[in-house]
Amino acid sequence: VQLIQSGGGSVQAGGSLRLSCVASGRAFEAYVMGWFRQSPGKDREYVAAITWNDGTTDYADDVKGRFTSSRDIAENTVHLQMNSLKPEDTAVYYCAQRFGRIGTVDVSNWQLYPYWGQGTQVTVYP
């Protein structure tokens, strides 16, 4: 499985960015695509997840209502639309894949994801 990310960049607070993650290959029949982020000096933290098979989504509390994860089945791609961005959203963002479905496995623990994208920088200026 290879995950290739695109998108990200710099924006002022209140702006929007979209991240994409294309998956080539499939390790599992049922899997979750997770989004995580990491800023300097901090541990990697959970942002959102989507179950590929049925599109069920889940979000961390601090992005709920601002971020939306979606999937494009034809393109084998997941997106993370980020609106109303805040300076504290500044981080390197990663997509990741693991076996399972939201509601049946722990999707918020980054250590349980075996496959990772290369990461992309998101910078939000005040």
C-alpha cells in the first residue's frame, strides 16, 4: 500500500485548505483512512477518519464542524476539507490506513496504523 498526499500550504486564519490522499494497493478488505497531524514538540494527534467501505466519518473535538473528510471511490482518494482554519491548526498532516471500520476499532491511535502518507505542511497565519 502506498499513500501519496497532496494539498496543504499556507493560509490566513479563517481560510480553507484541502488535503488529498491517493491510495494505491489495498492491504485490507475493510479499512479506515485516518488523518493525523503533528506540530513541533508535540505528539502526533488524531484529526479525523473515514471508513472507506461506507463513508462513515469521525472527528476530533477540536476540528468538528470545521473539517470534513470524504472519499472519491473512482479515484481511490480521500480528502480532508479544512475550513475556518486557526493558527493552532498549523502542523504537518498525515493520512494513514488501517484495517477495520469506525465503531469497531480504535481509529484515533496513530500507533495502530501500519501505512502512512509522506505528510504535508499546513501553516495558518494569524
